[in-house]
Amino acid sequence: MTMTRAVPFFRPDLTELEIEEAVDTLRSGWLTTGPKTRRFEQEFAEAVGARHAVAVNSCTAALHLAVEALGLRPGQGVLVPTLTFAASAEIVRYQGAVPILVDCDPITLNMDLADAEAKLTRVRAGEPVAGVCDVEPVGIIPVHVGGFMMPVARTHEFAARHSLWQVEDAAHAFPAAWRPAAGQPWQRCGEKTADVTCFSFYANKTMTTGEGGMSVTDDPATAARMRQMSLHGLSQDAWSRYTGADRLQWDYAIEAPGFKYNLTDMAAALGLHQLARADQMRRRRQAIAEEFFHRLAGIEEIELPPVSEDRLHSWHLFPLKLRLDQLSIDRAEFIQQLFQLGVRCSVHWRPLHLHPYYQNTFGWRPDDLPIASATWLRLVSLPLFSSMRQDEIDHVIDTVRGLCSRHRHAFAAISLPAQR
């Protein structure tokens, strides 16, 4: 096969407004955390319906600050979905605590609360789960895979019944929302959906600052702790020290051993205008997703992602599930041929329990989380981004249809010669 035209897996959707704001920041003479970061925090908090927002340099940083502020410590455990990116669990390890891995729902790919219940019950009864034992479960980190939100009411009920705090990994879920039933009000992701909700602004996310993230919460003490720990645990940041209205506040105190997680004004300059266009970009991704659904419907070799009238999907991802029993090639070859035909794609994700670290450290094995073990072998995420051109959309659809047709299993019976 030869390359035709390459459709990237993602392309940032930037305008002259972001460029002009970045140039304005350069000319201002203040590049690090300052007035534009503060404005970005205020506008983002308003956009998601939260009281407080803390801008940081990644969603990983946001998640780490959240569990630190909630007091996570060694000897404790946190329920984490196995089908997620490295950050959701590694921030638990940063604190010396233990991720208790949970299987996924086979349709939505989100955390299966029934499996969470089973694993939590066993751990609290003192029974080992894989190699996890002798830990005190204190929290849960739900992940909204691809931007399709978990049922918030069920997750809240689960957490409350088991006395767990919630830190929401919403790296894919801005802007997204859920409601318990059609006709009821929408609840935005970040609007009292967890104790802390953490968003990503990485280059391929639904809005970008290049690198960046945001924690939101309604609790002022949690917000204050995250803000302080985001910059070395100092009593005040550089903007406060050097731009005081009354007098120069040059001194500071180290109040805790913090981290270097602050967002810069250069990044916030992009974020301000990305935020202003976030819903417009979401509607464009939804329109592309709807075209994918319409033109890929009825292809027996693939399963399309779930949709619901009770979810406002951010459409960060468009994950296909291959029906491998109906294809003559496996997922690796399917991806290779997509690549050769000019369609870049990805896989979300190899489950955590199938990575060497979690197998060697905690003894997780494929049979401990069977749905994720089987499902990930079928997953392929197609390109979906707001700046996709129509010719790119057409090429992705035509390529997927062509591969499914070309590699469809032939089930015709073999005719044997008659005996004489």
C-alpha cells in the first residue's frame, strides 16, 4: 500500500486571537504566573460552575495537588480504573499510597462501579486483591473516557456510602455534562461533580494551552492548599511579591515542601481564547462525530462509541471497537493499514494492569480485570478534532469502510468432492 494523504490524529484549533494574546503577553514583560493566569482561572471557574480554580502546568499536576490536599498518605488505597492513562494512578503512588485497579464497563469504557464495589469489599475484609492488601481505601478517581461522563449520581452515592473522597479525572471532559434523565437540568463536569475535578489542556485536548491543566473545587481550604503547593509551598507567589499595590512584598515563607506546578501567563494567553471558543469547538466535534455515525452505521465489523440523551459529550475521542471475529486481521494490522493509507490513529489505552510496573509491583494479572483485558485488544481511536476539513473526514470514513470490506471474514462453506 502507498500513502495517499495524511490525516493527523489531532491538530490544534488556533486563531489570530490566541496569537495576538501571546504577543501581548511577550510585550507586557510578565511571562510567568501573573494577571492572565488569574483571569484564566476566574473565567474557567465560571465556565464550569465551580467556586475556585487553580491553573497548573498539566492535568497530572492537578491530580497530584488534589490528592495531596485531601491528605492521601502511605498505607491508604484509592480506586482507579485500569483503563486510563498513566497519570490517574501514578499520582497515587507519588503519595506512597496504592491504586486499587477497577475493571471497565464494556460499552462506555468508564469505571465499572459493580467491580469497584466487589474489590472494595474484599480489601476492607482483609482479603488480597491481586497483590494489594493491608490498605485503607479512602478515595476514588473516576475517569470520563473520551468525554462521555460517568453517571454522577451513582458515583456520588457509591462514594458517600463507602466514605470515599472523589477526585475526578476530567482530562477528556471539557466541556461535558450529564443529567439523570431526559428533560432534567444539565450538570456540568466540574459543577459539584466531585471534591476536586481536574482538566487537561495538553496539545491534543478539546482546548489547549500547549501544556497545562486546571483543578476546580468548591472548598476554599482545598483550593488554598493546591494553590500554595503548586509553587513550592510558598506563602506568596512572585506576582504577589513584586506587584503589591501598597508596598513591595519581597519576603516569603516556605510553609510546606511543595512542587513546581504553576501555569505561565504565556500558556494562559492561549487558554483565555480557547476557553471563549470551547463550546463552538465542541459543537464542531459533535457534528463530525454525527457524520461518522451516519456514514459508518451498519458496518458489522466495528462497534461505534456510545451516545446518550443524558450526556453532553465533549467528543475528545471517537473510539471504535473492532469485531475481530468478523475480520481477517487483528488490531495491530488494522492500525498499520490505516497508517499506510494516511490515517493517523491511537489506542486508549493499554490497561494499567497489563503494564510491567503494576504487574511486578502489585501482582496484577489479565484475569483480575477481564473486561479491560479483552476490550483493549479491539480499541482504535479515530482522528476527531474541531479543525478537521471535509476532505479529511471523508478520507477517514472511506478508509475505515474500505478496510472493513477488504478484510471481512469469508464464511462460505467449503465444498468437498463427491466420493465414488
